Amino acid sequence: MARREKSSIHPAIRLVVSACLFLALVNSLSVFVLILFGETTISTLTSYNSRLDDHGAEANRSRTTSKGYRFTALGKEYQGHVIYNSDEAWPNLRDGEVRRELISYLAVFPYLSKPTHLVDLGVLGFTGLFYHVLIIAGCSTLFVLVNGWLQGKRNWDSLRQVFKK
């Protein structure tokens, strides 16, 4: 029986890297799923925070916005939370204050939800779609490479040659 080469990546590091790649992949896939199959409803914001990160940042990158929301779908209430970069700067929610926002959700799995402006084709544009396509392709490829799922020693040897240059 042939002896297998010992992997050079520590299992704990492989697990952390794989989890990060998987989460990035799921996030971009969820955007496409919500674009294609999502339904829209009105939600109530339960929390809101906008933190200024950089005065000189490019458009839609100066603040980190965090929102908690709840909405009703199929007679049941669901909650969601999202964090994203934007230039949005509303005042924080005061006690008893109610703000409404459109939410896109998947009817067969309402836990998959995002604010509509994060999955709207008009807002995303070509650049946003291209970004998510690149994330899906890149994370899938890196996930396969990190976990060693390429078949054959020849593939690994050719990849090692590329990265040694």
C-alpha cells in the first residue's frame, strides 16, 4: 500500500480557512438566490448603528452600518441582522422609535433574508454582480485547493511549481 504524503497545512488552520471561504461563498450565493427567487416585504428595524470608519474613503465605504430587523412571512415572525459598508448615516434608534425597511427573503426558507437594497440589481449594477461572481469562483477554487480535493499528484506538483516562482 502506497504511503500518502503528509499535508503541509495544519488541520486547525485548514478548518478556519475553509470556514471563512465557505461563509463568503454562501453570502454571495445568497445574493443571487434572493435576486432570482426572493420576495419582498416590509420589516421593522429593531436596531441600527452607523460607525464612521474613514473620512477619506471612496463612495459607500466610509461607514460600517449594522441593522437588526424583524418581519412576518407565512404567518410567522423572523429576525435578521446585517452588517455592510455604506455612506448611510441615520441617527440611531431611540426608545420606542419605529423605522420600516424593505426586506427580500426566500419564501421556502425565510431565514435567508437581506435588506432589498443589498440585492437589488439596480443598486448592485454590473460591478456588484461581477464582484459576487468573482467571489463565488474564487472561494470555490480556494476551498477545493485548501482541502486537497484535486485528484492526482501531477495537479499538486504543477500548482506548487506555479506558486514557487
